[in-house]
Amino acid sequence: MKKQIIKSVNILTLVIAIMVMSLFVVVTKAEAEFFRNLTVGSSGSDVKVLQYFLIEQGYDIPAISSQVASAGYFGAQTRIALMVYQRANGMPDTGFFGPLAIANINARIAGLTPSPLCPSGYVCTPLSPPVVQCPVGYVCTPIGTSGTKKSDPQINLISSNASAVANSGSNDDVASFKIRFSVNAVNGPVYVSSTTGAGGVSFAIDKSGSIVTSGTSATLVNITDGTLTTRGNYKIEQGQTETFELNGIAQLPAAGMSGLYRMNITSVRWDRNDDNTLDNVSTFNLGSFSTSYIVLN
């Protein structure tokens, strides 16, 4: 379990304390600042600090977080985690820890807001909603994404899980994803489609932010009440809340596709009437209703 504790009596006594499994590492502010470029093959205490920073920010390095390997060596998994961090923070996702990434992370460690990396001659405005990083083990859901009006059903994330089965060869791992969410019917009954895809509950499996379709599939179940209407929908009575689970699978589609994968729910179709085609849709931003990333290779 990783946990960062920041104590600030004054700026000279600022420390970063990071718990990784049973290992407790305390790094002073001076030691946490980065001064050299890092890449695959680099080693040292600064590599260790970078790895703990990425893990604490939600960019997992499985070999380290599971204690299969010791921190301090910049390997392939560290590069992948850094690439995802760079992409989420507006930097080229090269996996090279150079001046841009150094300035960004040094600013975060110092408690400052990194300056936006905007091309010369342009004005950059923040994404809406902005990209946020959640604590390890949690999924952050923007407030107000469950419906555009107060009369819409309230859709909330309950839990998510991602696991992988490592096969004997290369590029043949299989990932299993589970996302549980609840639907609360307000202002009348609500019908939710039992299908997945554009006509029901839409999902996306992405590789470090890029959508992957080959080798992916998902099914939806109503855990609370599996009874279907004659048109194949789930009916939720006024004032009732029911729990749904989306189960997804991803098989690495081809050689060279190893990396970080996760599953997202992107929209849920619903209606006030039991129709063959449900007219209303609640949409979610990529990463809002999602599992954590896992490594497939």
C-alpha cells in the first residue's frame, strides 16, 4: 500500500513520506528534486523517488508495488508508467524523463501548480473537465456526470477491478475487468438496456489512453434484479436503486501491443418507456467510470 504524507512546518522542513507495502521510505525535499535526465537503464536514488512518485499518483509499476523487484532501476514498466503520466499532463509521451517532465514533477513535489506546456503563439485553456489523478486504489468520478438534469436517473460508480492472466508466450495475456455501478430512478420508473454497445451500456478499453477494439468484449448483468421486460430492458421502479456489473475481457490483439490497459463505461442508455430503442443517454468522460490500468504483455 502506498501513501504519501506531506508535513509542512515550514518550507525548509518539508518531507515526502511514501509507504510501499512494508517498506517505509522518507525522502527530504532536496533529495526529491530531480537534476538529471533518466531513461531505461538508469539507476539510483532519483529513479527510486520517481518510481514512488508515479505509483503514488496512480501510475502503477506492478513489479515494484508487488515487491517482485526493488525500486531504483528504470525498466520497461517504469517507462510505460511515465508515458501515461506524460500524456495525462500534456507532455509528449516519450517515456524519457527529460527537462519537461523534470520541471513538471519538481513543481508538483514543491507543492506548486506546473505551468501549462503551450506551443509558442497559442493560448492554451484547461480541458473540461480537467484531468485529475486519484490516490492509488481509488477511481475519481467528476461530480455531476451522472445526468444533465435533476430529473435524470442518478448513476454512480460503486467499484472497479482489473486483473490479468499471464500466459506462457509473449503478447498473449488476457485481462478481465469489472465495473459496478448503481442506477437510482427519480421522478418515475427508468428502463435500462440489458445490452452493451451503442444501444445500451457503451464501454471502451484503452491502451494508455488510445482506444483498442480488437480482442475486446463485455457483458452487462443486473445484480439486484435480473428480470427482463418483453423488450429486453431492466425496469427500475420510482425511488429504487439497482446495481449493475459490466464484465469485460481484453486479449492482446497482436505482437507489439503490450502496455497498460483499462476498461471504461462511456455511456448508459435509458428511457421512461419500455421501448425497443431507448432514447436518452447519460455520458461519461474517459477515465471517469473506469478500472485502474494493468500491464499486459
